[in-house]
Amino acid sequence: MAGMGLPPYDDGNIFARILRGEIASKKVYEDQWALAFHDINPLAPVHVLVIPKGKYVSFADFSANGSADEIAGFMRAVGKIAKDLGLEAQGYRLLANMGEHSGQEVPHFHMHLFAGRPLGRMLST
Ligand code: AMP
């Protein structure tokens, strides 16, 4: 459910379609709370997207309206995926775009997981 000022959830967004199995993805992990799959246009040797199973348009929506169980389940899944992919030794970066200035393209909350090379500065500009 979207909060004030946030757009309503669009059931036709591409990640909703992946969750429903209408579009294929290269799955990395799935549990009750989260689905993870490889980004179709990877920006690093490891570029995985982790999405909650619930209908949340953005981090703002998820953090405000997700249940404690959903938020804990999602965050634990992100950490578990990074660990299971063997990324803790050399490190990784998590990133979530929210809204216009971030360039968020897909209106279903997702966290990017980048790894596999030195990732440079936090922002390119
Ligand atoms: P954002 O700009 O944070 O909304 O990121 C959206 C990401 O979704 C981009 O990195 C895209 O490459 C990725 N993406 C878009 N469509 C797909 C898809 N069908 N499967 C996997 N990743 C996708």
C-alpha cells in the first residue's frame, strides 16, 4: 500500500510480472519474503536485484508500510544472499533508488547488490 505522496502500486510493472512467473529471470534466491535474480544489464561482475514479495513501489513505501516481519525477512535475505554468494571477504555494495532524482526505473522496491571488483566512489558525479 502506498503512503501519502507515493504513486499507487502498478501490478503491470516488470518485477511484479517476474514475481508472477510471467517473465523469466535468472533466479539467485527465493524465500517467503524475497526473490533475488541477476540484473539483465549488469553494471558489475555480480549485479543481483533483491525484491520483497509484497507490493511496495519504493523504499519509502516499504519502510513505512511493510510489516516488521516483511522488513526483517527482506533484510535478512539480502544479507544471506551476499554471504551465500561469497561476497563478504572482498565486500559488496547495496543500493536502492527511490524516486525521480535517483533514476528509479522499476516501481517495485528493489535493492541492488554489486560486487566482484573494486566499485569506485559512491556516486559517479
Ligand atoms: P532502478 O533504476 O533502480 O529502478 O533499477 C532497475 C533495474 O532493473 C536496472 O538495473 C535494470 O537493468 C533492471 N531490469 C529491468 N528489467 C529487468 C528484467 N526483466 N530482469 C532483470 N533485471 C531487469
